[in-house]
Amino acid sequence: QVQLVESGGGLVQSGGSLRLSCAASGSNSGVEIRAWYRQAPGKDRDLVATITRSGASGYADSVKGRFTISRDSAKNTVSLQMNSLKLEDTAVYYCYAYHTLQNRPVWGQGTQVTVSA
């Protein structure tokens, strides 16, 4: 059974930085971590950043220039470096992967990021 394990969330002041990490554990053969999403209270889950197998990345307009997604293929992990954090970045951040052998999405349990004034 494959699991996505997220880490690195927490409380930070506005303007600060956090680094989130997502690792695939268990039977992770065929699991490709592809993106980070976030969900603020009372809102939909939104795409934050994507990364391809080759490392090409894409970002939501709201985080461009502040967030950086990266992949360590050897460890099958994906990280999200978040700089210049704003109050509106407060949300639960979810790691998203696709199981290419079972043809299904895989979600992490989420990690809380809270930005205070």
C-alpha cells in the first residue's frame, strides 16, 4: 500500500519561509509525485505547483516568484520551498501523485501551513 507522507508545515510570520516535503512510502513503484495543492477553510482545493518527471515546473499565479517546487528522483520525493509567505497562503497543503501502474491518483494526508501577521 503506497502512502504519501508530507512534512514541513507549521506556523510562520508573514514574510517568512517554510519548506514542505512529500515522500512516497510503502510499495511506491509506479508512483509519480506531480503536484502540490492547498485548501483554505471554506474554499476549494486549488493547484499550487506542478512538476514533471523531467523537472519542468508550473505555478499558480498567486505563488509565482515566491514558491519553488523541486524533485529528488533518487529518493522519490518532491519539495515545495515557500518564501515571502503571505496571510493568504494559510491553508492545508496536499501532495498529489499518480499511480501509473494502477491508474489512480494518490493524495497525502495534508500538512497545515499557517501564516500570521
